Amino acid sequence: MAKTSGDPTSIYSRLLSDIGAGVFPGGTRLKVQDLADRYGTSIIPVREALRLLQGEGIVTIAQNKGATVAKFDADALRDIFEVLQLLEPYFVETFAKSCTEADLKALEDIQAALEATPIEEKKTFTELDLQFHEYVARKHYNWRALSIWRLQRRILNALAMNVPISRARHGEILREHRTLITAFRDSDTEAALACIKQHVKGAGDQMYLQLKTNRATNAPAY
């Protein structure tokens, strides 16, 4: 493949997508030349893309060791969900007070696609779930808060793609989304806030349990 100078933002997006798809799991060394070969570019945009990912906490870069995909652990999970627990209700409250019929139709369409996505197709399910929450968040006037939220969701989606969704949690996500839509339609802000708080807490609790299970399963035998 002929190499081009490349656009760092394009390389960033492709690398982030590969991390999210599990091509480069947590702990994987990222060799600049190998990535340049993979994406058909020179090493300069790869290095710039890695620095962008380092700034987001998705990649770590150590002197004399190069770049490594960050490991998704309990501390990272805690930090991300503390931010989400603050911001999601902030967005939901405004949406519940101002959403239109067109907004509700858009959420219902996303929800219908979620309902039709099997649990085994986690990547598609996660992308649709992100669309659902981002639609609500984007209706808020505070674009700085939206930027922070998007970054945390991007990190979560990239680093946690290999953490499975349990069947119980899959069902809860769908039910809680339906409850949110009903609360929005009824302009019931209190019900919407109660639902989103439980929704975010449930996601964090389930993911923490899966991390513990995975760690125990992969632990060496003594």
C-alpha cells in the first residue's frame, strides 16, 4: 500500500475504532511503524494520533517503552462513572422540560433499533446506546459539559468494549430507556431523573462486577 502523509484526526479515529473493536486490547503495545503500515501512512500522523489518545487517557506513553493501550480497571471505571452520574441527570432534566414530539420520535427510532439488536452484537448495541444518550445530551445548551461527557463516553466505549453485557443488564437497559421515553412524553422530570440515576448506577455496577469476574477468571492458578 502506498503511504501518504495522513491526517492525524483520521488516524486517531481509525485507531480509536480498532481499540474499541478489541483489535488492540488493554495492555497492548502500539508500535508506531506497525500502525503506520496498517493505516498506510507515515509515522508522523501516527505519533500525533497517539498523543491525542494519550491526552484522553486511552493510551499511555512511557519513555523508552513507547505507547500502550490503557488497561481498564476499577479506578478508571470509578472515575468515568462519577462524571457520568453528575452529567447525565443534568442533561436529562433539561430534556424532560423542553423535548418536542420530534425529539421523542427520534429517541423512539433509536430505541427500536436497540430492541432489534441481539446482545451478541455488543459493538452495534453500544453505538446505538451512545446515540440514545447523546441525543438527549446534545439538546442541552452547555456545550462544555457536552464535550466532557462525550470524552468520558468515548473512553468508556473504547476501553470497555471487551467487557460483556449480561443478559439481565441488557434487559434493564431496554426497560430503562423505555421508562425514560415515557417520562419525557409525560413531562415528568422527577421520574426521568430517578430513572437516569438508576440507569447510570446500574451500568457502573454491572461493569464493575464483570471486571471482577474477568479478573478472577484470568487469574493464574496456584
